[in-house]
Amino acid sequence: MSPEARTQRVTLVFTVLTLTTIAVCVLFMTLGARGSWSFVLPFRGVKLFGLALVGIAIALSTVMFQTIINNRILTPSIMGFDALYALIQTILVFMFGAADVSAFDKRLMFVAETGLMLLFATLLYRWLFSATSRSLHLLLLVGIVFGVLFRSISGFMQRIIDPTEFLILQDRLFASFNSIDQTLLVISTIILGGCIVASWLMLPKLDVLALGREHAIALGLNHRLMVSITLLLVIVMVSVSTALVGPVSFFGLLVANLAYLLMPTARHAIILPTAALLGIIFLAGGQVILERVFGLDTALSVVIEFVGGIFFLLLVIRGAAR
């Protein structure tokens, strides 16, 4: 593809995605609105902002994670975040009961969940990435092992708790985009906003990092430092977004790989905004469809996991065919 055709393709895709994002946001704010606009607009606005914030954070963290490990199939969530979140929720319900857990201060719960996930990811990823080129294989293996361990412990504890509390626990294990707490949203905005700005400032270095360790070092980049900084940003964004709404394992995989397919370039200055726009479109648009078409007969997270899981299998099959 010639440079002129590539530029035209990028411009066209950005224009379509931007207009689609605006249209989805307008529909989200106005479709089916009844009663006082002074109530409807702030209520839906907070909800839309939360969806957009989570969509952007997950999209950026997935693309950046795939850059440092040089693999477009793996995501931070697949490496154990969802299993750890489920284990934390299971332990809390097992120890204190569903009623007491529901009465806990949401800000304290948010800090505790985020802190535990940050601690786990920092110990796991930083330790493995500080090693040699075998780090990728170790990361995959250890992440899967820890995920299986966490799920096994969660499964055992879920079998011995009260059936009623088990039903309540199941609701807590799915990502919820309808009940984002405004106080937590403010805290998350400050943290994730800082990570997004830092990611934007690192765009040229991310392009160099994507070339691989040897090429990055040859071009004068401090590879280990850049990997550590990028990894820290990824860990923070995934931990905060997971603590805010719950685990969404395949969402980042879906938007990141669609961004790669739509854009004829690997530059992060183009891929990251594209993935972010796709994240907003899928979350906000999906919520509109579920609310206005299907009457909330299912949860958005269930649909995302189903579609993302199929997309993941297609990527694996496509890679095996090559």
C-alpha cells in the first residue's frame, strides 16, 4: 500500500469511528429518555463517562501489554486478573457473608481490591520480565498456573458456602456497567487519566519497543526501563478498571485486534486511539442495544465474553493456519 493510500485509509477509518462514537454517545444519552432532562442527562452522563473510561483503559492496557511481549493474542486479563478478582470476592463472601460484604464501604473495597491486584501483578510480571528472553514463556506458564490455582480455590470455597450467598456471589463475579459508584469514578478518573496521559507521552518509545529487544537497544532505548514503565502503567490500568466494574477477559483482545485489522500501520499514535474509540463504541453501543432492544434480558459482560471468546478462537485458528 502506498503512503498516500495508507494516509487515506487512516483518515477514513478515524472519521468513521469518530462519527460512530458520537452517534452512539448521543443515542445513549437521549434514546428512550423520559421525565426531566435535568435528571436524565446527569444520570446517563455519569454512566456514559464510566463506560468510556473503562473502555479506553482496557483498550490501551491491552495494546501496550501486547507490545512489550510481542504477542497479539495474550492480554493482561487472561494472565490471572479475572481469577484473582473472583478469588477475592469469594474469600470475602466466605468469611463475612454476602450481606456484610454488601454493606462494606465501597471505597475501602475498591482500594483493597486494587491493591491486591497491583501487588500480585507487580510481583509476577516484574519478576518474570526481569529475566531473559524466556520471560514470555514463563509469563504464560506461571500466569496460567496461578489462574488455575485461584479458580480451584474459588471453586472449592463456592461449593461449601450457603446456596443463597453463592447466588449473590455469582452476581458479583460478572462485570457490572450499570452500577458504577460516582465516588469511585472520581478516584478512577484521576488514576486512569494519569496513566492515559503517560501512555500518550510514550508513543514514540512504544513504537521502538515494538521492534523487539535487540533493535530497541540498538536504537539507544533503555529496554528494561521502558518495559518496566509500560508494565507498571498496564498493571495500574487493568487493576483499577477491574476493581471498578469487574473482570472482562476478552474485551481488550477484541478491540485491540480489531484496531490492528482496521489500520494499515502499527504506529501506536494511530493504534491506541483506534482501540480506544472501538472500546467506547462497543461498551456504550452494547449497553444501548441491551437496554433498548433486549430490555436488559442479559448482561453486557456476558455478551462481551461470548463474542470475545469466539474472536479469540478465530485468532488462534488463523495463527495455526499460517
